[in-house]
Amino acid sequence: MARADFTVGRLSGFECPADRARAFLWDTGAPGLALRATAAGARAFVFQGRLRDGCTLRMAIGEPTAWSIPAARAEAWRLRALIEKGVDPRAARS
């Protein structure tokens, strides 16, 4: 599990290895925030957290071309705050 402080350079250079279906680069600035890269070349910011019942959830935030690093971090913190309040962020989206 690779961790790094997200910068534009790090994100633009991150790719999925040829022998894997997808790879994640986890941010050190926001717990649960990662950049997911797939073998097909798709990339997205994702958030991963653990609900109170112990289930792990992973949600796509959006493409790095549409979300800045600070905006993705802010969204990850918002989603984490919902989980800490006992709210499932998937239910809060609708």
C-alpha cells in the first residue's frame, strides 16, 4: 500500500502496473483518500472508510481532471466526518 503526499506531479506519474487490474496511491494528507488507476488507464479519486458495523466502503469521488487535490481532500474529510457521526455516506448522497 503506497502512501505519498499528493502533488500534481506524483498523481500524473502514477500508473497501474501491467500485471494488476488496478492500483491505489494513498494520500498522507487526508485519511481514506486515494488515487485509483486501472489497467485500462482510468483514474479517479476514491474514499475508503469503515462503517460502525465493521463494513468497509469505497466510493469514487471523481476524476483528477475534474477535482483539484485540495477539493478531493476536503471531500474525503467530509465523508470521514459523516462516518464518524454514524451516517453512511452512500445514503447521504441521494
